[in-house]
Amino acid sequence: MNAFLLAVAKAAPGIAMLAVFGLLWGGAVGWKRDRKRAVLMVVCAVVILANVLLWTL
């Protein structure tokens, strides 16, 4: 594996956690406007968080 792909693989969990925080924040902010979309954002955040936990085992 070349150095670039190794660097991307090391950065992936951090980038995914930023996405989790962004999705949770977006779900909280959008709760009053569109609950269906807010719930979907929170569910997506939980799925990404589970993936990160599996990656780090």
C-alpha cells in the first residue's frame, strides 16, 4: 500500500467522527423544522459511529 492510501486510511476515522458531530448538530438544529429529516440525520450519525467503532477494534 502506498503512502497516500495509508495516510487516508489513518485519517478516515477522524473524518468520520467529524461527520458524526455534524450530523448530530444538524439533527438537533433541524428538529423543529423537519423532524423526519432530523431523525434520519441522527440515525445516520449512529451508523457512522458504529462503523468507526468497528474500524478501531
